[in-house]
Amino acid sequence: MDKAHFGLIGLGVMGENLVLNAERNGFSCVVYNRTTAKTEEFLAGRGAGKRIIGSTSLEDFIAKLERPRRILMMVKAGQPIDDLIASLSPLLEEGDLLIDGGNSLYTDTERRVAELESKSFGYIGMGVSGGAKGALEGPSMMPGGTRSAYEAIEPLVRKMAAQVDDGPCVTYIGPGGAGHFVKTVHNGIEYGIEQVLAEAYDLLKRSAGFDGDAIADVFGQWNATEELASFLVEITEVCLRTKDPEGGADLVELIVDAAGQKGTGLWTVVSALEMGVPVPTVYAALNARVLSSQRVERIAAAPVLPAPPAHPIELGSPADAMAPLQDAAVLAAIASYAQGMALLKEASVLHDYRLDLAAIGQIWKGGCIIRARLLQRIQNAYTTNPDLPNLLVDPWFAEQVNRRLPGLRQVVAGAALAGIPVPCLSSTLDYIDSYRSPRLPQNLVQAMRDCFGAHTYERVDRPGSFHTEWLD
Ligand code: 6PG
């Protein structure tokens, strides 16, 4: 085989699947893994009979690649990426390019792009979504960084990505850490929607008394609607139907109720707070995971802080696909997207990413974890109005909010009376009620700040900055 078109470092599941995807799409590949045995095992197994060759050292790997070298790094985010870049840099030549396909912190990517570009290399921080199956069959890809480097990999990634009606699910996102920032926000939205679906399940179980199959039926109904049809609703139905092979109970009921996280949800919330963008639904989802992990404390607190007496919640019936609960789930899913898109809009200005929000809606329509039919509406909203301040005020979304808000209110109020926590649903209600309020009570907060700290305030009736001696 001539020199390979594309190189991959890191034969974990994602790395293996991405290289098999590239090869299937006509690109010859060379792979490297720190443990040579892993490379040999891959080439003798899943990589056998394909235009994929191995390498035994980074020098050997580099020598087997055509120029400019296109190298995808699929190693753990953080220090391992920096270590790998340090080992590779002396071997690279002008114009060669590195791609980090992991979930790196976008500020790390900003730094790496600047460093590598100063040495005349290209650097791309590329969010890849879709899990192991997506990596093999077609993920959604969010590459950002050196523009010319993107052009050198464009034919490759356009073929590797998931394909939807209007094209592949990949586009150049923007300079610096833009690709990894967009992937981080994708994951923040993912956290929001996962928690919304978990809250709906909990209400159906604890309030309506449905068993796993009955709850799965509801998710099945929802997955047939324009507003909720999505990968996450689809897999929720599957999870709820799955039985424990030993004993036949609903498997989800045997899973410990403590959710882990690897960092991207936290980074979304931290960036949002730093940038001054409210993302309460996503934040509630993150907090819910953290609180769920305090399992020992929760169990100890249960008898000390007893639940209120049982209270019925009007959730609807299977005949109307649990209409009020569906309204609540739709609005909380919409709020997750709305908050994520608002964060992208702000980051675009602050970091000069020049993000195309309609294009981001388009590349999320296939391959990724938050793929959903609703993304077509999101794409439409930003195509019609690229400066839309918030998805909630787009006419189609505003109609959804106005029509479904009574259902959300009813569910949140009922859950409050029944003592069932619904952090994402209730945060969504507060978010919408706050966002649509021309006047909020922060006039009083301003008064207090001025009272004790002379922080000054503005007046509604005349311009300027004012201070009052409140305590005289
Ligand atoms: C994807 C996923 C994936 C991500 C986890 C989030 O898009 O394929 O977002 O990249 O790492 O799903 O992980 P945690 O829930 O563990 O934080």
C-alpha cells in the first residue's frame, strides 16, 4: 500500500470505529497505539482485510502517512493529549495537521490551536457525537480550529459523517476551540433532555403507578410525535422494556440511582455562568446528577424529612398520550435546546467564533445523541432569523410554549404538592415565566445592594446612576 491518507492514534472503541468508518469510505489508514499488542489484535481482527496498516512507533506512524499528514488523536482528554502533541510535534512538517476527536475542554483547545499554528501546523478540535455505533456508522462531527486544516480533511469527514436529507452532519464550526465548545454545549443539552425524560418516568411510576412496559408505551407514543421524536426518547423506551435476564424484573429498577458524569455538563454550566447566559434547565440536570450521587445521605435523610401525604397529579391518560406530561416534557426539551443555543450565540460573540446556528441545527439532525425531529424547526428558526435572541420567541416555538404552558404548570404544581422532585420541569417553568416577564423583582435586589453597599442603581423614569442614603 502507498502511504496512507489518514492516521489514527488510540485504538479504543471510538478510535477503532472511526478508522473503520474512514476505511469503509475509501480512505487508506495507518493506526498507532501505545501498546503494540492492541494494534496487532485490531489488525488481525476487525481491521483484517482492509486498507489499514499498523505502526510500531510514532516515527514509523509518521513515515507511513502521505502529506500533509492528517492525524486523528483519540486519547483521553487533558494531559494525555498534551503529552501526545509534545511527542508528535518534533516529527511533523509544515502543513501537517492534528485532530483531537475527544471531549476536550474548549479552552485547552484554544491554547493548542494557537501553539500548533505558531509552528505552521494545523490543529482541529473536533467534537464527535454518537457513541460507538455513531463513530462506526456515521457520527455528527463538530470540527473547529485551523480553517485550512479543515479544508484538508473536509472530503474525509463529509463522507464519514451521518447523512441527512440536506447533507452530511459536519461543517466547519469556527476558529480556536469553537468545535469543542459546540460539542460541550451539545452535551449540556443532552444532560437536560436525559433528566427531563427521567422525571417523566418517575412521575409515571410514582404518581400514575405504571409499570415499565406501560411507561415504555408512553415513550413510544411520544416518539411518534414531531416534538419529541428523537434518539433519546427512542432509547428510553428500549431501556424501560428491557428485563433483567436473571429473574425477569424491569432492569432499570435494579440499577443504582446515582448518575455519573465526565465533565462536559459541568463545563457547559460553568461557561454559561461565566458568560452570563441563564441555562437553568441544564443546570438543574447537572445538580440532579450530583444530588443523586449523595445516595447514602439521601437514604439517611428519608425518615428525618418525611414526604407529604399522597397527592394525585393530573398527568393525562394513555388515550391522550399523557397530554399534560407530554406538554411538560416538550417544553423542558425545548428549553434545553433554547438555553444551549443562547449560550452558543453569546460564546460566538465573546470568542468571535462566528457560529452559524442554523448549520449547527443541521449537523445535529443526524448521528448525534441529541438528534431529534425538532432540530429541523431549530434549523428553520435560525435560517429565518440568524439573530434570534432566543428560540422561545421564534413563532413556531412561541406557539408551542403558549399552547403547552398550562400542562407544564399543572404537572409542576402537582409534583410540588406530591413531593416528587422535578428539577428540570420546574426550572423550565421558572425560566419561561421569568423570560416572559417585563418586570422582575430585581429592583428590590438593586435597592438592597445600594442600601448596604452603595452599589448604586438606575431609575425607570430618568437616565443616570443613583445612590440613596437608605438607613438615615
Ligand atoms: C456523545 C456523548 C459522549 C459523552 C457522554 C457524556 O455525544 O456521543 O455526548 O461524547 O461523552 O455521553 O458523558 P457523561 O454523561 O458521562 O458526562
